[in-house]
Amino acid sequence: MKSYKPEDKRVVGFFGHRGSGKTSLVEALLFDAGVTRRLGSVEEQQLALEVCPEALERQMTIQCNVGYLETDGVRVGLIDAPGDANFWGNAARGLAVVDAAVVVVSGTDGLQPRTRRFIAALRDRGTPFAVFVSKVDKDNQSYDDVIAELVADVSPNAAVLTLPIGLGAEFRGVVGLVQSRAFLRGGESGMVPPEMVSSVAGARELLVDAVAAADDDLMEKYLEEGSLTEEELAVGLKAGFASGDVVPVFVGASTADCGGRPLLDFIASSFPNPLERTGVDGVDEVCGTGDGLVARAFRVHHDAFAGNLVYARVFSGVLEPSQDLQNSTRDVGDRPSHLYLPMGGTKDGVEIKRATAGDLVALTKLKHTETGDTLCPRGQAVVLPPFSEPDALLNFGLSVASTKDEDRVSQAIHRLLEEDPSLRFERDPETKEMLLGGAGQSHIDYVVHMLGRQGLTVELHEPQVPYRETLRAPIRGVEGKHKKQSGGSGQFGICLINIEPLPRGSGVEFVNQVVGGAIPRQYIPSVEKGIRDALHRGPLTGHEVVDLKITLYDGKYHSVDSSDMAFQAAGRKAIKAAFTHKAAKPLVLEPYMHLEISCPGDQVGDVMGDLNSRRGRVENMMTEGRRGKIAASVPMNEVLKYATVLRSITSGQGDFSMHFDKYEEAPANVAQQVMAAHTAHDDD
């Protein structure tokens, strides 16, 4: 294995919406570089970098797949990131470790919401990117519209570097504008077709305009001489690309292995190396050739060939197998057994003895390292910021056919959590049910199918909404009396309480105002415990009672029959009596979620109409470019499956985020339904 200096390496991510053709492009680049002998195919489930059977069957990328190639004296590390919205968390981790990117835009679909989100994320991070317009060999392609859209919505300096030779069924290859050279289907190259000489000259002039506009010196020369040399154009392109002032645009048909070669040449010549990395995430000061190792784990995967693999990006220093490492994120030691340049997994990868800045590696036998952790030498204290994981937008209750499988299911899901921290898994302390959360239905289904591969069958159901109960009016003089005599020592305890409502979100306040020893001091905590136990499972709905001030002011005890348990029972009975008191005005509270929705501008009305039908309140609406943004507060019960709903309304072009907002009084019909369901459950 040839050794490469950091300046001779590239770390490139490939991003685009599901079905854009990015995986086919990566496979074509591997084929063009001679890494593979056969062009990979998504449809035939024959891919060099995909190691997940579930992903192959679904024909979609689920995790960040990793590989490398060598071209023109440069080693390029490749990350093929998921394009489906359900796996945004996995894609975002890939965004965090690359130095530059290729955004793949389908010539048949144009700029999709997911593509726009990738572009926004790359710009937020200061990561330069090029665009590859794919699928121009399809009959329903709209290449000219896509280019116009890129200029209008992505960058006025979107610089077309390759032109298609024909479109649709007539597509035969591409022309590289910098070199004025044709790259044809079948791997041949040659002169520009005579019929394209004029169009190539016009397109090259536009390219020179875009490059010169990003550099004052080049602009001055261009104005004076009216042209730029090929060398000046290449230098200007590289500088404009690195600064983000120029967005290079390539075109091709990856499944026909055409158009990838010019992109690969540009990656080798003009993409930044690790020493030129634009600083993000606190890694600026550690990038380069310094002695201190800094590496970050961005993926964990169980490999059938090598066991648990940790994929990591080396930012600085030297990483070697059997090296004593410090997981500075968890402040624990760890040691890799083997080190690979992966090709998907390790079976087709290459074992290496040394990795340096700019390497994407797979490490085996690490015992304590998880996704997002920072690896350093012993005694070094660099800790990179954690990955920002997306919210779980879709949640389900999880049940198993047999309780004996609960532990196995829990363990299996925790292993999946190690691979994908954007999943959520917990046991609800209130309902005791297992809850599984993810970014959408496909995210959840993936977990269910992965469990099924292990012989574990689970059922999904909507989780119980955490309603709350409270009282609207104050009540005074409520008695809780527990008296029982069954031979021998009896049980006796009486407490008197006042209850008054508190502002929403105040919780429960307990105040002791007993004087004169009406209740002995040692039993006051017993009364409070009984009261709080009763409030944890309210009498109306079985949900927690909140926002009350409860004052214990009097009571009675018996010198023999009173006990801790007796006064706990008295406290519980006092709460039950309060909710059935003639002056009681109990009410049910329901949780509201705050939603921020982005959708195409012409679909804003449909989305707002749907929100209104769900008892939502639109709080703000604005327009950004061709998209609308809506902020709304909606009852949780109405948006348990909103990811699926929004996808249906917007044909997959809508995005949203969601978090808990507040509790509000539930309408009478909702309250009655919740109380009736609780009564029916108790009767069962």
C-alpha cells in the first residue's frame, strides 16, 4: 500500500436526495479509478461499499458507507451518505467529517427539499461543494431547467464544467470545458463534436465569466485581454471553489459510466486537502501534521467478517494498531487491534499499519468507543463537540409477543443505538411501556426488520399520550381517613388538607401547617408520600396530577394503631376525595407540540388547512425563496404520525421539526374520550 502525505489526500462526501443517483456515481468513480472491475448496480444489489443486507434489499443507503480510490497521485476517501429524510442523523455525521462534498441532483427531479437541506448544512459548515447533475440519459430529464434552478437558487456563479453531448436517449457523453475535450460512453475520449463547437465556446465564456467574477486579479486580466488561459482558469476555479464563491457543476449518467471522469480529475486537482480544511467543530487547531493524534468515530457497525467496527476520521497525528488510546469523550482507555482502509467493510478493504491526517479508517476490537467519540493519545485532553442528533419525530410503543423476549429486544435495540444514536429508546416511567422513536416510518421499520433478522418479533402501536389532570377551583377541608380493625393492632390515620390550583407548569407544592401535634412529626412525610403517590396516577385518567398546592393543616392519630402505612393510605384517600368533592372542578390537560414546517410555497395552504383540522394554531408563516415556513402549536395526540402525514400532503417535499411546547386544557370531548378509555382499561 502506497503511503500518502496529508496534502495528497482528499476526504469527499456524496450527498443528495434518495434516488438522486449518488450511490451510482460513487460506484462509477470506483470503476473509473480501477478499484472495481465491474460497475456497481443498485438494482442488482451489487455495490462495492454497501455492507448492510437491509439497505441492499430496500435499495437505499442507510448508514454512511466508506471507501477509497487512488487517482493522479491522490488518495480520495469517499463517504456515500443516506439521502432519505429518515436517516438524516447518519448523513449529518458524514457532513461533519468531510473536507468537501459533491451534491448529486437528479436531472429528472431537480432540486428536492432534501438536496436543499444538504446544501444549507454544507454552507453552514463552510464546506465547499460541487454539483453533479445525474440521469441526463433518461427520457424524462430536464437538464436545462435544473441548470437554471441551480443558478437561481444555489449560486449565480454556478459554473458548468461539463456539457452533455445529447440528452435522453441521444446522450453520448460529455465535453469538459476547461480542457475542451470529449468524454464518451464506453470510456473513449477525443475531440469536441463539430456540431457542439459553437455551444462549447459559449458555455466556456460563461464559465470564464463566473470564475473571473470571484477573483479581482483574474477579472482585471479578463477585462484587459478578453480571455483566460487554461492554467489561469484552473487556478481561479480552485480558489473560487475553496472559498465557496464558485460552485462547479458537472453532468453525466452514472449507470452508463459516463461523466464521472472529469469530476474525478477535478477532485484530485482542486478539492482541498486536510491541511486546507475549512475549520468547523473545533478541529481547526488540531488539523494537519502535528504530533497529537485526534480522530473522531462517526459510525459503528457490526461486521460479519471483523466483528464490531468503528469508522473514524483522522484529523491530526498518527494512528496505529495496538496503540494505547484515550477516549477523551468518555475519559476511558481503549486500544484497536487492527486498522483498515475500508471498502464498505474490511473484507475488501486493506489492512494498514499507520494512518495520518485525512484518512478514513475502520478500527477493530475497540471496547468503549461509540459514535461521536474522540480518540487521542493517553494524557491528551482534546474533546471534539458531540454530533447534533435530530429529534425523534415519530414515536411508537413497542410490545413483544413474549415477556421473556423483552431483555433480548432491549439489548438488540441498544446495539442499533450504538450504530445510530438518532434513534430513541426508553421505558416510559409513567406508562411502563417501551418507546421507540425515530425520524420517520422507514427509520422505525428498519429497526423492526433488523430485529426480525435476529428472530425477534415486536409489535408497534401508538404510544400513550401523557395527559395530565388538575383542579380548576380551590377546595378546603378535604378529609382523608383510613381506619381498619381486623383483630390485633388496627390501622388508623386521618389527615385534613386544603387544595388550590397553581399556574400551569408549577408542579405540585406540599405545605405542612399542622400544629399542636395533631399528627406526630414522624408521620408528616408519610402523608406527603401517600399524596404524591396518588397524584402520580390521577383518578380521572390514570395520568399524573399537576399544578396544585396541597396544604396539610390538621388530622388525628392513635397512639397504638397509627403507623407510616396508615398515614400514607390517608393521604391517598384525601386526593381521591378531593377529585369527587362537590366543589371540585377537575380538568384534563393535554400536551401541545411546537412544529416548524418547511414546504413548497404552493402547498402552504394545504399544510395550514391540515393543521387547522388537527386543532393546531398557526403562530407564524413566512416565505423564503420558493418555500414557505410555518410555526404552529398542535395537540400531541394529533401529530403522533405527522411525518407520514406531511410526506403525503407535500409528496415528500416537506420537512419539519417538533418539540414539546406546553400543556393546555383539553376540550370536553377529548377529556371524555380519555376518561372513558381509562375507565374501560380499569374494568378490564
